Amino acid sequence: MRLFVAVTPPVDALDELRAATAAARSAHPDLRWTRPDQWHLTLAFLGDVGADARADVAVRLGRTAARHAPLELALRGAGRFGERVLWTRVDGDLAGLRGLAASVRAAARKARIAVEDRPYRPHLTLARGRDGADLRPLVDALAGFAGRRWTATEVHLVRSRLGAGPDRTARYEPVTSWPLTGS
Ligand code: ATP
Ligand code: MG
């Protein structure tokens, strides 16, 4: 099962982002825009995980969530990964978010799941481009966006079903969620 671990902004924060990106979305049907009802902040991408490792990592993620406190976050501005990915920045308790992402990666490794060890780049993916797409004007257009503060209170283990969503997009289905109950 293809899995990732994420936190999800609440619906009011997502509505703001949806409004802030509406013009860009209609101006750029050439990009593959992610669906607002699927928006999330990935903490760690686990890839294809077998049943035993899934059970193992679930137990470990429960312990991880119990050690970490809720996170005060906000969405703000935009950035890009080359010509490929347009995203919104994350603001607020980035140290807490990085710490949580590191713990989630460690939990996955202990469950013998190979996770990447590139530096963690907190972001919410808005759109994916093709080679040659120029995302810079979109980053500039979204630069003034400053979303409200919100609190991440839960960590979600999410299943990704590639091609199962509308127009053969990926569909994300929460498998298990754990509250952040640390202090
Ligand atoms: P598609 O691959 O068809 O574009 P997708 O990227 O939305 O679909 P997945 O590839 O299953 O779906 O990824 C699920 C989530 O994990 C997304 O937020 C994606 O950006 C993130 N992700 C995928 N691969 C990695 C990776 N190697 N490192 C970090 N995050 C990743
Ligand atoms: Mg992908």
C-alpha cells in the first residue's frame, strides 16, 4: 500500500488558500492543480509498504504523536521546486514541524521502511508543471498571501491511490490518525 504521513490544515485555512489561488488556477489550466479537498503537508513519504511494516510503523507513529505537542502553523506566500512543483510556504512553529517530520522518518526507518534523507522542505503542493513551465510569475502572484494561524492537532497516515481520483489524479485516503498529545 502506497503511504505517506501528513498533517492537514483545517477547513477555514484551506478555504482561504482556495480563494487566494482561484485566479491563478483559472489563468493556468496548463498546470495540474491539486484538489483543495486533498491538500495536506507531507511529513514523510513512505512509498509502497507491506502489511507487516505497516502495522509496525502504525504503532511507532502512535508513540511519536504522543511525544509531540500540537503545532501553531500558518500558510503564507509561495515557492517552487524548479519547473515542476508550485507550493505554498509554511510559517509558524517550523522547528516543531521539522522535529515532528524527523521523528516520523525515524519511526519509518525503525519499521524498516526506506525513507529519503534529503532535507525536509515543508510545503503544501498547489500544482505540478511540465518541463518548460515557468512557475515564477505564479510564485510572485501568490507572494502576498498570508493565511490565518491554525493548530495542527493530529498526524495522519494516508494511503495514496495513484490514478484513483477525478481525471486520473491521485486519491488520498486517511488510514489512521493520532492526536499530538505531547507537551
Ligand atoms: P502523482 O505522483 O501522480 O503526481 P502525488 O504526488 O499527488 O501523485 P504521491 O506520489 O503518492 O501522490 O505522493 C503523496 C504525497 O507525498 C504528495 O504530497 C507528494 O508530494 C509527497 N511525495 C511523494 N514523493 C515524495 C518524496 N520522494 N519525498 C517527499 N514527498 C513525496
Ligand atoms: Mg508523486
